[in-house]
Amino acid sequence: MPHAPSPVTPPGATIAEYSTDEVFSFGSQAKPAMDARINALRAAGITTLGGRVVEKDRGYSFVIEYLPTVKGNTAMPPAVLVENYKNGASYWVEREAQAAMKSCADNFRAAKLTVLDSYVYDVGSDNAFAVDFLVRNMLRPTQEYAVKFERYTGGRFTFESQAEKAIPSYLAMFRQAGVPAIRGKAVQRPDGDHSVQVEFAVKTNRYGRRPQYSVNRYNSREIFTFEKDALAASSAALPVFSRAGVSPLSSVARPEGRDYSYGVDFLVGNIYQAGGVVPSAAVQTYQSPETFTFESEARKALTDKVAVFNTAGLPVVGSAVSGQIRDYTYTIDYVAKAGQNGPAPHPY
């Protein structure tokens, strides 16, 4: 008697199982929770195939079957990434870190990005800050995409009840950003405090992460004797970047030998092409081919050239005069957008 062929799963029809750490005392409690979760998964763009109540840890839980890979024209969750930003600066006074954190988070929001959380943390005896934000994942087009479950943990609360009370606001934050949140719960941190953990689903593929935006840093050429002067100049540089059409995030003072200078972090769009990634904007450098006998002559020529650059749509964000008597020159740092040509190099 001929044997029946062994059953196989056809290509593109892989079935996966979604499980949860939730445990219920009775199966009658797990069933409505499962039905609500199926509805949440469907609302997130996931194709579900039903579920079942299972025994777990002397109680009951549930498992839901879903399609982990689907064709490109099928409804799916959004393609997003949770990114973490730190400027690397340390602040001796906590309130200074708090002020820098708030300003930075506001700058992310001004750039139309969703801020999930911003917080100050200890770095030895100093303080630093971080910002968690959402950004689109610019997936390379493929015929098939995958569903991936992610978890984000944010916030810091002394009591579990405080974290539980904050869950709806975190879920709403994701949903307002167009990211369907599946579930939120309170979790304990390693330090004994509590946070909110949000489970959400995203679309991805085998080519991995391609964030829509990245953070670049501009390091100024200016030198200051005192750190406070470098900090003041760094704060003044932020609106200069805004006027140049790029989104500044934060600024930091940095040691330069025995002196100080500063840096500015700014947001750039990533333009993905066959040959790699092109930033939507970049700081480029123009080195004057001229030399001057006196520093005052170089500074006047610099002032005139800065005006020319700004008029030509090449906004200047920094400059410097360098050299010694009979051999002074100047350098200009300006913002160029993708596809925008800077000044032609000197022919000799």
C-alpha cells in the first residue's frame, strides 16, 4: 500500500506562536484576556490564526498563532526603531544636567521626533543625561517582510503602583506616534525602583536597521581659555545651526590641550542609495587660498567671505584665523545640503 506524502509547510506560510508571561488563576480569566490580545495584535497589523488557553505555573496563560512573515502588500506593523541619544558630557551639578536634558528633548520634539523618555543618570560622582526617541526604519524594499516583537522599558518610579499608574500614558505615547502598543506592565529595575515596559510590534526584514535620522557632531575651531566661555559659545551656536536649516540637539564643551573648545550635535537625514548612505546635510570646510601679512587683514577678509557664503545659501557655522605675521589665513565651516555644490576649489 503506498504511503501518503509527509506533510510540509508551503513557502511563505510559516506559523509562529505568541506567548505571554501573564498567569491567571482560572481558564475563564485567561480566555477573555487572550481574545483582547488577539484584537490588539490585529490592530497592530498582525495576521492572527486563533489561540488557545494553556496551563502555566499552576495557573493558566494563552498562546496565539500568527504569521511571522508576509508579502510586501499585506497589512503589517510600522517599521520603527527606538534610539538612545547621549552627548557624552558630564555635569557636576545635577540641575545643569536636568536643564541640558530638557533643552535636548525639546530639540528632538522640534525636529518632529517622538521622545519616549529623557533622564539623568550617574557617571561616577557626576551626572549625565540620555534621551530615548522613535525614528522610522527605512527598510530596503523586499517581497517579504517579518514581524518582530520589541520591548521598550522607560521611566523610573519608587513604587510599583506609580509605574502601573503611568502605563496608560506610555501606551498612548506609542499610539500617538503611530506605533500600536500591544501591552504595558510595571517591571522592577536592577536598582530596586520600577519602570514601565511596553511591548510593541514592528516590521523588519533581513537587511536590518536603516534609521531615517542620525546624529552628527560639529567640532568648533574656536579656542577659549576658560570652560565657561566655551560653554557660552556652544549655547550661542545652537540657533546658528537652526538658521542654517539643520536641527541642533545639544552642545558640549571639550578640552583642547590646556584650553577649551566646544561641539554641537545635530540631526541629519539618511539618504539610502545603492552605493551607501548620504547625509542630508553636512558641515564642510573652506580653506582660503590667500595669505595675509597682518591678522587684522585676515579677519576683515574672513568677515567679507562669511557674508558671501551666507548670501550664496551656504550658511556659516564656524570660522577661524590662523598663522603668524606675514602668513595669516582663515578657514570657514559651512552647512551644505545633499546635492548642493560648495565653492569650487582654487585652481592651484
